[in-house]
Amino acid sequence: MKSVSLYTCAPQLSNDMAEVLRLYMGNITLLVNEAGGDFCITHTEEIKENQRLVSACMEGKTVQESADLTGDEVIDKRLRRRMAKLCIYSLMKAHFGFTPPWGSLTGIRPTRLVYAEMEKGRTLDEASAQVQRIFDVSSEKLSVMRDIITVQQTLPVPQQDEIDIYIGIPFCVSRCAYCSFLSGEVGNGKLLTPYVDALEREIQLSLRLLEEKQLRPRAFYMGGGTPTSLPAPLLARVLTAARPLMERCSEVTVEAGRPDTIDRDKLQALLDARVTRISVNPQTMHDETLQRIGRHHTCKQTEDAYRLARDMGFDHINMDLIAGLPGENLSMFRQTLDWLRDLSPESMTVHTLSIKRASLLHLWEAQLPDGDMVADMVRAGAAAAKEMQMEPYYLYRQKYMAGNQENVGYALKDHACLYNIDMMEETANVLAMGAGAASKRLFDRKGFIKRAFNVSDICQYIDRVEEMAQRKRELWEMAEEDAKEETKEGTVLS
Ligand code: SF4
């Protein structure tokens, strides 16, 4: 692993700068204001005549950025961070001689940048050009963003009094090697009933809050973990408790991601609850890969679960794939796409493998696959979606992604998942229930967001569920001026 000595007058920006260094060097050890790195970078700042001047220097090369101070603390802070990152980016690009697909961008929601430019009165074309100019985003990725925004603009915009509903079931039947979700294995099942008891209580209290604040549910999403890892009677209990929320939403999704958790009884419970969309996630159609990544099911099980759901009447089934899984090459990924095309789901999300710190792959010190190969896989995914007449409708990026690519959701016309869009664009309030769930309130002021987090530990959640409901109440009773500022700068403008 390479190490970098970063001498900076703003150590609070060192993580931001390190993100750019990782675009070029992968995992690095960052030595802040310490000698001994393989590379040595100096970052300086000064304010002169109402301008911030930022420079960075490495191996005799110096780059500079400057911006007028606006007097708005939030904007100035954002620009300061951006300039530091851009300086490091210019140094890296000059040294390593290549341009990453997303240029200098390291944030998870790149489309927000285009929207931010459009909010200044620019057209989509002008906003895209501006984003390309500032952040050096490739034309290929810019075109994906434009297609996504074009689709999103045809969909209903969340209103101030609307709210998305999230319910988390933090259990799964075994741990996929790439998984970093909060999920405990079902194990001996002892926690399942107490968890559902607590969740029912939280749903009840949340309903009361919703009524009092006159919030209108918009999109419903049950995820986790894998909700269908609950036995059918417990799943039915959650669905019954959530029914008053679900029936007021235009879209109701339940993750049935693991085919080995799906059976007729559970699907019937979902149908009875009027779930409109489920996810049955193959990830790959190669059995040897499934075993390698700890998914204890076969491709045949995926196909059987999919066909059962279809036969029982589900008319929107989503399927997720991952490009760059360990041991896979382009032709294997193409085979997965061909197989998926034959099944004809209404939507699919093509993920790119990312090795998150909380995953087993990270523990095993697995390496990311070749970036060029993964880029070709992502292109193959886009081409297959087009053949299936699907349009891209949302995207997000993650840290430590193979080839610095992205995850893109595709859907047939009128099948885009509003909840996914709302999450990625941060355009809707969220009332979230369950261990580790995060509720979100958007204040009137643009970009002003405050969150309330539920505890992640399942036992703690069970013991403290009343407190979790109270946290949400406090969030919705907080006056805007009392809320601590939590702007979207971290995700929007990086
Ligand atoms: S199925 Fe989903 S939640 Fe379960 S272990 Fe795999 S990635 Fe994690």
C-alpha cells in the first residue's frame, strides 16, 4: 500500500483530499503533516482581497485554484473543500497521466451536481457542460446523467407534505462476501419475534406522528437485510402493521433479494398486502460465483423464485446484478445479462463491485478487478438494458468501487422506482423504522436536511424502541432555526 505525506494548513480537509488520492492510488496510508510518505504533497490556502487562493504542490509542480468569497458560510465551506480536491486532482492527473471516468468526483450522488447547476437557471445542456468543465467528468458518464435526469423530469416531484416510508428488517440467511448492510444472520431465530414486536410498536407510534403532522406517504420500501428471511407468519405481522402506511403509497416495494428466502406463503403474504414491486436478486447466473461470494443458493433457485412470483401475479419484478464479482470475466457477465434478458424483469440495477470496509471481502483483503474490464461490463449492462427497452433512471456511486464506476438502475417506461430516486436525489422526507434506519426531514431552506438515526444494534433497538419513536417526533417538532445545519454539501458538491 502506498503512503502519502500531506502537509496542509487545513487538516480537517485531509479526508476529502485523500478521496481524490484514492482515485489514482487505491488504498493509501495518509500521513497528515508527517514525513515518510512515498509521495509528498503540500496544500496551502490564503485569503486575499475577498478571494480564497488554494494551491497544492508535488515534485516541483504547483497547481492553483481561486474563488471569490460569497459571505455565505455554507457555500464558502463547500467551495473551500472543492478547491482543495481539485488541486489534488490536477496534481494526480498530471503525475499519473489518466482521467478517471468521473473525473475529480468522489461523491455518491453526481446527478445532484447537474441539478444544482440547473437550479441556477441553466438548461440541462448548459448544466451538464458546466459540471464537465469543473469536474472533468467523461462524456460517457455525462451522457448517463443526462439520460437519467431526462427520465426523472417526467416523474412526480415530492411535495413538502409528502414522505417516503422505510422499514428495515436487519436479518439475512447468510452473509454475502460483499455485504456491508446492517444484518444479522437469522441464526437460531430467537431475536425475530422480539424484533417484530418492537417494530410493530414503532410503526404504531410513527403512524400517530404521521397523522398529527399531516404527512402524506408517497413511496414505501421494506429492505434490510432481506425482509423475506422472516418466516411467513412474522412477515405477515409486519405487513399487517404497516398496512395503513402501504395503502396510502403509490408504490410499495419489498426486497425479496435472496431467492433462498422466497416461498409461496411469503409471496402470498406480499400479494395480500398489495405490494407492487419486489426485488429478486440474482447478482450472477454462475453457480460457482454464488458459492464463492457466500450466497447459498443456485441460479436455478433464482429462476424458480422469479417464475413463481410471476405466476402468482407480481407484475413488477426487479433484478440486481453485480459487475466485477470475484472470478468473473466479461463473457461471464454477458452470459448473466443474456439470461436476465430471457427472464424479462421490469427493472434491473447493475451494480459495480465495491469492497466496503464492513464486508468479508475487505476482511479477506480481496482486490478489486481490472478497471477496464469492469468498465466494459458496465457498458454491456447499459447495452442490455437498451435492448430490453429499459431506461436508466437513477444512479449512485460508492467508495472503493471497481474501475471508479457506478451503480445504475434501469426500468421499463413507467416502472422507475420513486423511492430509489428520492433516496439518491435527497428530494423527499423519510420516516424510517427498524434497527439502523435513518429518518430524514427536508427543511424549507434548500439543501437543509436533518436526520434522526435509530440504533443499529438489534437488542438495543428492541429495548429502546420508544426512544427511537421519540427521536422521530423531536425531528418533526424541531423548528428550522433550532436545527443544527446539516447541508448536503458532503454528497452534492464533492
Ligand atoms: S442478501 Fe443482501 S442483505 Fe443479505 S447478506 Fe446478501 S447483500 Fe447482505
